[in-house]
Amino acid sequence: MESVIANAVALKYEPVAIIPTDQRPENAVQFSDGKFGCVMSMLVAAVRGRDAVFDRNTFGCPGGGTGLGFGNQYANFVGGVEGFCHFLSSGYEQSEEAMQMIEQMKPHVRADLYENLVHGEGYSKSPARVKSFVEHLPITDLPTKYVVFKPLRNVDTAKEKPEVVVFLVDADQLSALVVLANYDRDGSENVIIPWAAGCQSLGIFPFAEAQRQSPRAVVGLVDPSARLRIKRQLKADLMSFAMPFALFCEMESNVPGSFLERKTWGELMKLKT
């Protein structure tokens, strides 16, 4: 499947379809069973032309499992949901009892995990704030066995239907997509930027939007940890723009006659080159 939008905005990276399915694609890249990995690495594989697949044993980390729609995997974090609440915020260094447990774990966990359990990632002010964040997530438990990241050009819509289509975009392209998402809609808030992990902005947030009568697009990569992964691999300043498939199709149909065929956008594209 080719994207009219991708051509109109001169997208550098391959659009990616996210497909919940019970069929595992052949030759797909996949994390090892139970081993750590970041969903962003698989997104990079997909924009480079590879299929990537996840299941309930190969989502890489509890945040990735939650973000991809495999239920509340924070319950399986070190110390459960409470442990995650400390991890994302202020850490456990003020708790002597917890620190004794963490010191015993130190030889058996990754160095970055140890540091963040002790000091916290500092993405939220307190464990209580993280608890509220988790409680308000649109946590989803998909009925399918797999979630697949697939280059859009390899999708046959007669046989499979993406739930979400993701673009990796620069600032100019992001501006165009925000305008296009609102082009034939009431109001001006048809794109959202939630505070969320990079994988949540690809998965559960657009999954939830797909259930709405008028689904909105989701801007992501506001998570510095996810940005670091992407920038290390692609060497570029990018944001993600995730569209429920119905919205993607609507936006595709609205390219002809829109600002993307007018002088201002053309001049902006010339400046990029």
C-alpha cells in the first residue's frame, strides 16, 4: 500500500502499519523470549523495511508490553506497579528496606535499571503522580497473539487491516499532518500530544482513539528515553505521528486540492532541499 501523504510531505522514513494479528509474519525480527529490548528499536527496523513482531513473551520490557496492548505489564515490573511508580519518579533511595532488596539484586540486573530503581528517572515528581498516570492510561488487552510492525508498502489491505499507521516526521512534516488531520473536521483539536512513553503513543493511545467515532491522531516521542533510542539509530530529530487507520484513510483522501498542492507548501519543501 502506497501513501499519498508520504509522497506529498516527502517522508524520509517508511510509514509503518501496526497490525494486531494471530498470524506471525515470516522472517520478522523479534526480541528473544523474556529478554530486554526497546520497542523503538523495532520501530527503526520497520521504517528500514523489516517486519517486526511482538507477543506476550517478546515485548522487551513491561512498559513496551503495556504500550503495545498486552495488558497491564507494570504488574510484572520489579516491585510490581509500586516499583514502577518509584522507578519513573524519585527512586527508592529514601527507603532503607527497599534499598537492601535492590542491593541484593544489583549483580543480576542491568546497570541502568539499578540506577533508576535507586534514583528514579525523574519523569514524574512523585510515586503518587506516577500511580495516577498509570490509572489514567488507556490500558488495553488485545485478543490477538501478536502485534506486528510492518512497512506500509508491504501491506495488502485485501488480506490485513492495520489498526494504526505511524509516520516518523520532522517539524515541517508534523505541521502539515496536524493541518491535514483538521482539514475536514469540526473543531481544531483532532490531534493530541499525551504525556506517554514512546511505545504508548504508537499503541494504546491510538488504539483507544480508533474506538472513537471521530478518532484523533497521536503525536509521540515526547519521551526522552524513546527519543534517545531513535536518535542514536537514525541520527535525526523526529516525532511520531500515529493515525488510527480510519483517520489515515480520511487524510489520504484529503490530499488532492489541499494546501499540500499549493505554493506555500511547495516553497517550504524547496527550503528543505
